[in-house]
Amino acid sequence: MTETNQAKRRQQHITIVSETFPPEINGVANTLRHLCQGLMQRGHRVTVIRPRQRHENKGTVAGAGLALFSHEHVVAGLPLPGYADLRFGLTRSGHLRSLWQKDRPDAVYVATQGPLGVAAVSAARCLGLAVSSGFHTNFHSYSRYYGVGVLEHLLCAYGRWFHNRTAITLVPTRKMEQTTATMGIKPTGLWSRGVDCGRFSPYKRDDALRSQWGLKAKDRAVLYVGRLAPEKNLRMAVACYERIRGLHPQTRFILVGDGPLRRHLAERHPDYIFCGTRRGEDLARHYASGDLFLFPSKTDTFGNVVLEAMASGLAVVAYDDGAASEHLRHEENGMKAALPRDEDFVDGALRLADQPTLLNRIRAQARLDALEMNWNSQIEQFEQLVLNQPSRVRYHGINKQSMSLL
């Protein structure tokens, strides 16, 4: 590729549509932050379309200080049922068509399947734009944790309808490729995640923080980072920690994050240490000050926290799913358990707590492996999947006018 063609390829207008975006804290928002930053560093112009967040009002300067995008368009937002901290966006497809007719993007990436995502896909198809989607969240699986499991099949059908209206659906793991294929979603493309090993590092371990947690030099901190919500399988994290504490009474359980289960957990376990939401360097310091990391979720499509924990030099215990299925090698850089085998999850954690040599070897290897998981390669993969679609994929099934381009 000549320098002229390379420059042309890198100077495209990409629109990211999402119901969640920084400074909200969740895996989707975190991924989009790195995506937008990476695309801009590679010379692209990035427009973000998202709902107004809880902390904003109409007079707020949207996205102030984030420097994640070239331009932003904010639509109305309402709380997501069961997730009061998150919003879903409300806008008309015609409004987006008008917006894109004035400033036509080269590609549209729709990260969420809510009303805003539906409007964006419809508008893009109408205009013959290259529109891709991302399978970031297992919302159909969440239904069983909120007492509406009967809706799971309906939500699966909705997800299939939504994603099959886009040219390609990006998924983060090979296992998720199989899951979406079973759901009838096609075609898909593998787009994984990276981790910032400068931000997350074992060198940020803080002995003063560990002392605040009531730990001495050789005591262990069992760490959980994430939403305190039913779908995160915190029941298993609690059961696992209690087994560890039964053998090692000086161990402390540190929970970083917030959510609907926090009050319940704090009332039942007043001796647990609840750190609330942490960001930036403060979050990195909390990671690095732990020893053993529990990731009990069986619903996450990926789990960015697994990579952050590895980069921080922690020994991760997880189920063989999501990021763990891609990046953990059992007994080498982490401990994995098959999804149905809860006892294996507990056994893996107990072995780490009982065997300091194994724990330290796994922690060191986890950090070394994380150094290879950079975001640059993932941003390049995103470009290949979203920007370089052949015309037969980019325009398939959009409308009669676009079919003439095949």
C-alpha cells in the first residue's frame, strides 16, 4: 500500500453509536473509550452518538475533558429497567438520516441493541451506509437473574433480528462466535480486547492501602472488581472467599464497584471491604494491591477486568468463558473451571491460597502474558472488519438502490 493510499484509508469518518459511554463504568464503555482513542490516533474522524447521562443536563458540555472523539451528538435518555445507572437512547430514525445526509460517515458501528441502536441501523440501511454491530452484552442471559427468564427466547429472537440487519457483528471471543452462530446471527467477525499495561501494573502496589484493609505483609487480599449485580454470580465469589477464610483467617475480601447488591452484601457481611467505584490511577492501585482475583461471572461476553487483573500481576480464578477462555492457561497464568463445575472454581482458588509458590508463579506469568495484549493490534483489527468490508457485504440487503451496487 502506498503512503497516499494508506493516508486515505486512515482518514475516514466513523460514527460510534452506543447507549453507554464514558464516564459511565462498565465493560462496553471501557471498550469504546479505547476504540475511540485508538481510531483517532490512527487519523480517523470519530463521531459518537449516545444518550444524555444521569449527571448531565441540557446545559452540560457533553464529553468535556474526555477527548475521545472528534464530534458528539447527544440524544434523550431514560433509565434502563433494572439498571438505573444506565440509560437507553431515544431518537427517530429520520433524525439520524438527516444528520448523516449532512455529514455522511464512511462507516457506522452500533455497539448496543437498544432503541438508539435500532434507529441507527434503520437510518444507515436507508442511506446505504456500511453499518456493523457489536455483540457486547448477553442481555438475553441476564433475564433469568431478574425474574423474567421466560423472556430469554424472545430476547434471543430480538438479538438475531437486530444483528442480522447489519453487515457484520463483531464478537470478542471464539466461544462467542459459536454462541452467536447458535442464535442464528451471521456473519460475525472476531474482534477482541486489549489492556493498558502502563495503567495497570504490579508496580502500583500500595502497602499503605493494604494496611487500611487490615493486611500484614504476608496476608492475602482476595479481590473482586465489577458491578455488584445478580448476573455477576457474586454468590459464588462469596462462597469461595468464605472457604478461603476458613483456612486462612487473616485473608480479606475486597470488592471494588457498585450496584444493586451492595447494600444486601454489606448487611450480610459487614467485615467485607467495600471500596465503591474507583477510576484511573486509583483503580490501578486497588488492583495492584490485591493478590488473588475472583471473576465468577458466567454471563459476560468478555470481561475486561480479567485482562486488567492479569496486567496488575494478580492470579485470576475464572470460569472457562469470555476472556478467560481466550487468555488463561490453567495452572500457568491463571486458574480455570468449566462452566458447570462450581467446585472446581473453589478448588482453584483454594490451591492458590494454600500454595504461595504456585500463586507467585502464576502472578508473574499473568503479567508477562498481559504485556502482549495491546490495544493497537485490536484497533487495526477493527479497521479491517468495519472499514474494509467488500461491497457485497457492506450493502447486502440494504435497499433496492444499494443492490445495484453489487
